[in-house]
Amino acid sequence: MTPGGSSVRLSVAGTIYPVRVSTTHDPGHRPGDLLVRVGGVVFAVGAIATIVTFVPMFLGTEPLPSMAYALSMLMGVGFAVAGAGMLRDMAAQRRSHKAAQETGAAAGPGRSSASSA
């Protein structure tokens, strides 16, 4: 067993398979996570503002000030911010995958120093 990993037994249809689970990767801290969370909050504020601006129309009361309608635009802003966070995360994953492939190709079979000597 390697450091940072643990062994788990997986049972599928009565058969037990040993599975190695890595505990070194922390999926909670990716590059775009903060942008996605902030975008979700901004979107929620815009959605609430949109609902609030429709209420006077159904109740037959005086319309709200223009600022309430401006807050409704936060839905689009939040959507764009969350989208930017997802694109940032995808780019980071693509870079790490590409780097892993390049290091794997450099240390591939037939390239060891013992075989070239």
C-alpha cells in the first residue's frame, strides 16, 4: 500500500474485489470552484429579484422602482460568472491531463537508461 492511499474491498454480485482508493486528491479545491459558487449566489439573488418584480403585477399594486428591475439582471451576470468558473476548471483539467500524458510518454517503455547503455 502506498502513502496517501488505502485499500478497500468492493463487492459486486457477491464477488469481492480489492480496490485501491487514493486519498491524496482533494476534489474540493479546483481552480474554478470559487467562481462557480459566487456565480450561483449572484444568480440566486437575481432570481429572487426577478420573482419580487413580478409580484406587484399579480397583486395589482404599484410597480417597484427601477433598481429592482436592475437587480433582475444579476441572473445573467451570475450565469456568466459560473460559466467562466467552469471554463477555468476545464482548462486546468486539460492542462494537468496533458502534462500527465507528456510525463508518461517521456518515461515510456524502451526509454530507460539501462536499455540505451
